[in-house]
Amino acid sequence: MENSSDVQRNSFVLIERIIEEIRACRDQLIGDLLEESSLLLFLETHYDTIYVSKVKQEFLRRSLLELKYSSLDPVHYSALIKKMRELNTTIPERDHPLFLSELKLLFERLGFRSMPT
């Protein structure tokens, strides 16, 4: 029979694994955006922007790389972490809105404004 410390340790391991998988998914999405065609499609889809200078693209890529190599903000992803724990899964939804919201924060810091919905 497991004691409470074993349950806490297993829970911690599961949370760590969930966070690792969320980060891997986020990093894959960012990696996709590092390709010019994907970046331009993202900008067109979310910001109604069809042209970005090469210089601005380079700033975007650098910012994306900084985000990719930064630690994951567990507070930002807490709803997804909670949902994954409830579902007892370590596979995040690739199209979860929290991924998009983190990217949009980055793009808005660089001067892009979302299209009105």
C-alpha cells in the first residue's frame, strides 16, 4: 500500500512529465514558426499581415528562439496542466488556446495587433 509521500512523489513526477510534454509541444510549434512560410502564414492568419520585411522577420525569429529556450511558465499553462492531470495523460492538445495566447503575447510585444473577431 502506498503511503502519502509515495503518492505525492508520483504526483510530482507526473506533473513534471506533463510540463516536459507541454514544453516539447510548445517548442515544436515555435520550431514550425521559425520557417519563413509558416511564420508568414501565421502572420496572415492572425494579424492580417501579408508582408514583413526580412529585418522584422529576423527580429521575430530571434524572439521565437528566446521563447523556445526559456522555461515554461507553469502559471500560464496551469489550466492545461490541471486538465491533463484530470485526464491522466501526458499528451497535450497541440491546438490548445494557451499555446496561441503565449505566441500572441510575443507578437504583440513586437508591434503586431490581432484582428478584431
